Amino acid sequence: MTPYAELCVTSNFTFLTGASHPEELVTRAAELGLEAIAITDRNSVAGVVRAFSALKELERLQGEAREAAEAAAREAPAIRSQSLTDPSSRQRVAQVPPGAAPLLPPDQPLPRLIAGARLVLTDSALHWLALPCDIAAWARLTRLLSLGKRRAEKGACHLTRADLHAACEGMILIALPPDPLEPDAPRANPDAELREMLRRCPGRSFLGAAPVYDGRDQIRLDRLAQLSQQTGLPLVAVGDALMHRSARRPLADVLTCLREGCTIDNIGTRRLTNGERRLKSGDEMARLFHRYPAALRRTVEIADRCAFRLDELRYQYPDEAQNGEPAQDRLARLSREGLHWRYPSGPPPKIVHRVEKELRLIGEMGYASYFLTVHDIVAFARSRGILCQGRGSAANSVVCYLLGVTEVPPESITLIFERFISKERGEPPDIDVDFEHERREEVIQWIYERYGRERAGLTATVIHFRSRAAIREVGKVMGLSQDVIARLSGQIWGWSSSAPDEDRMRDAGIDPTDDRVLMTAKLIEEIIGFPRHLSQHVGGFVITHGRLDELCPIENAAMDDRTVIEWDKDDIDALGLLKVDILALGMLTCIRKAFGLLVEHRGQRWTLANVPAEDGTVYDMLCRADAIGVFQVESRAQLNFLPRMLPQCFYDLVCEVAIVRPGPIQGGMVHPFINRRQGKEPVEDLGPAMMEVLGRTYGVPLFQEQAMQIAVVAAGFTPAEADRLRRSLATFKRMGTIGAFRDRFVSGMLARGYDGAFAERCFAQIEGFGSYGFPESHAASFARLVYISAWLKKHHQAIFTCALLNSQPMGFYAPAQLVRDAREHGVEVRPVSVNHSEWDNTLERRPDGSLALRLGLRQIKGLREEDAAWIVAARANGYPDVESLWRRAGVKPATLERLAEGDGFAALGLTRRDALWAAKALQAPKPLPLFGGDGEGGIEPDVILPAMTLGQEVVEDYLSLRLSLRAHPMELLRPRLPESLPHSAFDKVPHRHRITVTGLVITRQRPGTASGVIFLTLEDETGTSNVVVWTKIYETFRKAVIAGRLLRVTGRLEREGVVTHLIAETVEDLSELLFDLGGAVPVLGPIQSNDGRADETRRPAGGSRRGSAAHHPREQAKKLFPSRDFH
């Protein structure tokens, strides 16, 4: 085989250009026996770590194959053996299904990975492949890319020749000139630029020669060889690959269409003429370059010179020493101080011992600065009154508790420090901290200010094509009509990652046997999972002691004042870089606002640490599943589980949070746990060692820490080995790493006297965690917020609801359901009023001393906070009419219309229509004081407008406020639905009796582990009903289940204790009834009046501003009564 290194490869991280994943490219290079492969994306290194990880995985697979061969003492089998003929190369190659290993003998050398970039300059027709030879050159490359990205808008990079000249030291630079056979090629005239680069980078500058495969390649190579002689740059062969196999050519054309904004029918000469822009073997390249063998040899010589490897990158923590006090000493001092303020009566000896152990290990690992970094971030937040709390595995650390990073007392849970830091693992810890979602930006900007943009950056997140986006974009490229695209995408549930199958196509009225439809479906399936662009992670920060932009390029984010590195969390984990997660949590915002309202209205001061613990009335409330708005336990699944769990203490909440999760469900742990807790089955005695681990959870493993402890006490694992088991559980579906641990686990239990079947069952339960199992420490952190929010709801419902509404968007339920729940708990809710409402929802004292909730101006759709501030500031003793508000507050007439539509003038004695009529009479953008009342508002004659029906008022309430205090839509529709049973009558229905219910869909859930089952919550005027839609019923009534806003469901009512479910048998979409809710007048169209001003013929007199009812009623119902869907 001819030695060859491919030095020019474009992955799909050159967005909408490359047609293969980095992993596919590396795997194919290994199959082809290439010496090396360079990932050279356009002005980017975003895909190189994925290629690096893929190469590491190939090394692992080869190592396992070698061990198996040695153990079997026979010839090593190939890792895979299935093969087929690749028509693009006429070779026998491996057939590699997605995620499978390639056909590689254990002794075959793997290709080296060269991390580089293809530099496209703003002042040059040449492209330059920049391949760093050492770590210093890599630092210069990433700084160069950061320079170009920081001076451009998101997604762009502006670099010049001067920038490249200044940074080229230590890099191999390969020029890719314009095609010399193109008509305008002579005008490019790159000679001078090539000679200049040769002068600046002697011995490291080359001229790349890439075939085009149009029948003229030998002429093209001759021209390039001539240019090489003229300029002195040695010629080097490059494949300029876009894909790993030629089968991706149609997808490459689709990507070109997406990039260029054209369709496949008018792509013209931009289409690839063949599938040759794929990776090729050395023998194939030797045939193409048979007249220039030196160009081929140079590829290997260059690869040998590019000695830099990504695993050379070394992360250095920021130095957090202060006033000459070393970081470790400062951490020890802060921990000692934490012992005093956390345990004013003295810390338990066990805690003191744990602190000493943790500090010793932190010192050995050199992590003190990291802990201090997180401490300082949390300290800043607290200094600004921003609520925050650490979560995740960090709650396994007593030091984190003493530093104030976490809030869960260590003695309340089982601590396994190895879950957080492992000396053997040698990886940095990962501390996640939740902050108030409305004030997290203050923390983010403080981090930038303290460390500088060159030392701190948010990690990226890769936005991939999912089903709906793939259908829309590929369908448009392939020439499908908008109607067909809409019908196809309407068949997809939420964030699905699968292409529409034949049944879905038929449901959408599309012929699945049509050739173009078949090709479109195939392309949709291929593009799903492709990266679309980079976005910013929800809060992962990388902070360094030195320059971050010498590790990875930094670019501008779409949000102002934010910068992002090119790598995502998996990339930085693969390279061992530290990340601090600065996360946003809406419930912390809600709790902080509730604490503020308690000070204001009750004179009580509370913190996360001093809310009264173990309040029996709080647990009683939760046992009744009275938990709307309560953190983590307000979903339908949790509300159904609470009456079965019957929590009585904090640890019960920890279990509650953890058990209604995919991990325990997949592991078959839910039913044994609840049956044993309820005394329906005995707790199996597993022996003293196992019961010490599982005693509190009735012999059932619920937490990741328990899986680790079982491995230690029952299977003889060391703590470090147990941690590796935990990590393999999180990746075994993707990486296939669980087999060796199974054998080790089962044999370890057998050696300690456990039964074989029992050992297998234990491992099966642990394996069920997959990547979903909760750490006990994380569940405890969340359980604390469950308790605090439940305590607020129990004792201060009005305050809690007010805080929830002022913290939107957050949580499981929309404002309409939160307001309804408050009213059902006896809270008076008062409407929006221009004379009483602030921007936020507020509380007003009633004569009996209780608090009423006044809806705020923020509830009015489309009203700006700035306009609300002017309205509040100028109202003094109140506004007598619409015009006075306009004149005094100086807001635009459009703002007055928003207020009228929200019925904000009702307290002035004006109906919605009267107020809107008055608002539309004001035509000037703002009043002009100089001219008083002349001409601005005009003289509006008195007009008697027809009164709105209750149905019309309710519709307008929902359109403007997303809720109504007047009536529920089902209350108005009930006379038209006599067969539908109200929710309040469920108590009288026998178990398994068939009934029909109708209600608004307020939530839809399709958990990933529910085997396609969908859970609906229907709301009528008397309550909410839980509906279970099994897979077959879902497939039959798919359109209604996915898109309906008013559903009529017939099924059997099943009862388990106080929990009731309706098991759906038929589902009907009655959304069109919502269109008629207002009576004879179309509620979503303008209400016309014959009365008008002299200068107009007709004008709207009603409350609606939504235009005509031209759209389908079902689509309008979606906007009128939106549901919250969870996938």
C-alpha cells in the first residue's frame, strides 16, 4: 500500500459544506490505512476533538482485540468482518453501521490525527491549510482564529494576509490556489503572495494540488507544477475531501443548496459532478499523481513534522492565592471557618475527619484553586443578594458545604467523595451551581470582568438538525411544496430525531413510493444529527490561569457581551479541561422574590438555610398531590406518585426526586420500591453489607452512589474502580464499555458468597441507570428546593403564586393554571388595572388581613416594561380616562391598544370596546404639549358600541393575558358537550368504567422511557384530568394528540388509591369549537361596526386586533390556547 497522509479534509463542522462527521472520517481513514488525516475545517477547529475522541476509541477497540487474541492464543480476529464492495472505489471495505466498529486487524497502525484549519482570508484568493507542528504553533493558530472571530459577527471570521504572516511561525502552510483552468484564474495571479509566504516561512510553505475529477486533472496538475517551479513552493498532494464515502454526494449537494439558498433543481454548476470528493487510499492517490510521486511522498513527510497532539494541551487553574496566602492554605482556612458557621455548636467528629481527608486529596490533586474559584463566584452572587446553590456530585463534598457552595447538610445523605474527585481517575471535578435565572447574567459578566475575555469563555453547544428542521430544510431544497412540508413536519413529535416513515407520509397524504419523496426521506434521515451551527452552552464556563485563546478559539456569541469557545462540554471533558457550570434556575428566582415579599408584607426574613425544617403540614399537602408550582414534583408523573410515596421527611423527598426518572424506571426499581414502602411485599434481606447500602431505600438501588457502594462492598471493587463502573454506565449504549465490568462484578459477588442469579439481577438493576441515574447528592440538592417551595405554597399561597408569576417563564404550568390553583386555595385574584397594577404582579391587603393578588401589567401580551414604568410613574392619583394616560405617560397609541385589549381600563368604567375605540381615536405617536389638545386626539363623537358576550370576553382575555378571571372556556362549551363528564364527577365513577371527557390540553408529555406512551393533562372548569395515550391509540389518533387544543377523549377510568387516570380509547380534536366560543361574531377576526369617523369607512370596534379568520380554526386555537409540551 502506498504511504499517504490526507492533509485537507472538511468535516461537517464546516457547516453546510462537509458531508461527513469527524468520527466517520477518522474511522474511514483507518480502514484505508492512511498514515495521517488532517481535519481542516474552514476557519475553525470545532470538529478536531471529536476526531481525537474517535481515534482514542479505535485504540481502545484494538487493545481489547489484542487482549482477546492473546487470551485465546490464536490468530486475532478482525474487530468486525462483514464487508461489501464500495462502488466508488471498487474495493472491498467494511460495512460499518452507525456506531459500530470498523474492520481493523488489532496490529494495524492507526492514522495520526493532525489538528489544523483551512484559513480563508478576506484579502486573498488563496486558501491556506494551517497545520501546527508543536504546541506553541497551536497556540498561535487558536489566537489567530480568535482574532478573526472576535472582530466579526457570530459565525464569521475576518482574517488578512498580515494576520497570517504575524502568526505563521511553527506552522506548515499549504496554499490552495484557485483552479488554474477556470476562466478567471489568471486574474488571481497568486505568484507574489506565494513568494511572500515562502520568504516568511521558508521550509514550511507548500503548494497544494487537489484533483477536480473532471477529466482535465493531468493538465491541471501540470499547471500547478509549473506554478510550484515559478514560486519555489514544493508541490504536495491533497484530496480536498468533503465526505468519507461517495454515497454522501447527494447530501453534499443538499448542503450546498442550503448554504447557497437554492433548490436541487436550480443548483446548476454548484452541484458536485461526481462522488470523488471522498477520502482515498494511498494507492488511489498514487494513480492520480503518478507523474508527481514527490507530491505524494511529501504528504507523509509533512505529517511527520506535525508532531502536535491534542492531548499535549495542559490546563492550568487560575491562581486564587490572596495576600500572599497560598491557595491550599486559603482553602483550609475557609473550610475551618465554615465548620464554625455551619456547626455553631461544634461539628461532629465524622465531619471533621471528612474535611481533613478531602483537603488532603484536594491538595494532592492540585485542585485548591478550582474550589476557590467556585467559592469566589458564589461569594460574589451572595454579596449581590442573588440566590444560588450547588448541585450534582459537588454535594458529595463536605468542603463544598463548608464553603457555602452547596446547601445540603452532609449528614443527611450518603457521601461518596470518589463520586466527585477520584485520584486514580485524575480528572478535574465538575461543580454545577444554580443561580436565579433572571440575575445569572450579573454573575456571568462578573466572571468576564474578573478574569478577562482572553481567560474565560462559555463552552459551546452544537445545534444539530432534528426531525422538523431537517424536514423543512431538506423538503424545501428538494422542491416539496410548503403544504407537503407542513404536513410532514406536523407528524413529528417535539424534538424527535427520526425521519418520517412510510406511515407518517401516508398520514400526511404523500405517496411514499414516489422517487423524489423516497430520496427526500433518505436525505432527511442522513442529515438528522448533522451540526447546524454552534450556540452557547447553558452556563458552562472554562476559566484559565493563562490565555484561554491559546487552548481553543474564542468567538462572539449571538448575545451581547458574551464570548464562547468553539468546543462543547464533551470536547473539554475529553481533553480534561476544567468547567464551572453557571446555570440558571427559575425556582431560585421565585424563592428569592417570595422571600422579598415575605419581608415586605409579613416582616419575616428567611434564607435557603433557615426555612423551618420537617414541617408536617407541608408533607401532608404533598401527600395530597397538592403541588402545582412546587419545584420538581409538579409534573403529572410526580403528582401521581406523591400519593403513593406519601413523603413524611426530607429523605423521602430525595427519593421522590430520584425515582421518577428514566434510570430507576428502566431498571425496574419503581414498583419494588413503592410496594416495599407500602408493606405490600417484604424487604429482602441482602446481608449486613448490602443492607447498610440499601437499607434506607428498602433494598432497591435508586442512586448512582448506591451502585458504586454495591460494587465496593459486594463485588470487591476499589472506590476508583467503582467510579469507572459509574462512568461506563453513562456511556455503555454509545461506547459499548459495560461487558468487562459485568464479568468483574458478577465474579466478585460470587467470590463473596452471593447467589449467581442475585448477582446478575443486581447488575441488571444498576445497568438500568444508563445515563439517567441521579446522584443522591444531586437529588438532595433539588429536594431542598422542593421542600422550600412546598413550604411557601403551604403557608403563603398568595405570596408564592405572585412570585411564580413574576418569575415566568419557568416551571410546568402556564400562568392560567397557576392563577386557577391560587383561586382554588382561597386567594382573591384581581384583574389588571392601569390605576392599580405595577409591572410585576403585586399583593394588596384585604380587610381581613389576608393578601389579594393583583395581576401586573407584565401579563398583557406585547406590553413593554419600559412603557409600564412610564404608566406607573405618571399616574399619581389615577387616570380618569384613556386620553389622560396618553398625555401624562407619553406612551404610543399602540400601547394604549394593548392596555385596552387586556381590559386594563375596566376600573375606569370603560369596557374593552370602549377603551379600544378611545385608544384608536388618538393618532399622534405621542402628545405635543405645545399645542395642548388641538388636533392630536381629535374630537371623538359618543358612540354606543354593542356589548361583548361572555364568550368574546373570555377569548380576548386569553388572547391578551393568556388567562381569564371571568370563566373557563369549557364552562361556556359545556351545554354543547352533554356526553362529556366534568372532572369533578370522577369520584362517583367506578373503577374501569368507560367515560368521555373534554378539556383544554394544558400539558403533553412523552418521556423517553415510556415506550411511546403520551400523557395528557386536560383542564375543564372543575379541574384537571390525567389521560394516558398508549402507543397504538397514539398512532391511530396521532394528529389530534399532537396538535389538538380541545380534545374529547373516551376511555376507561382507572383508579389506584387517590390517583385516577383515563386510559384513552378514542381521541377527537374539537379545537374548532374554540373558534365559535364568542358566539355569532368570529372571535378571532375583527369586530366590525358601521359607526365610524368621517375620514374612514369602517374601523374595528371590538376587542380583537388579530386580523381575519383566514387561517384554519385549529391553527388559531393553537395560538389562543397554547399547551406546554415536554419531550
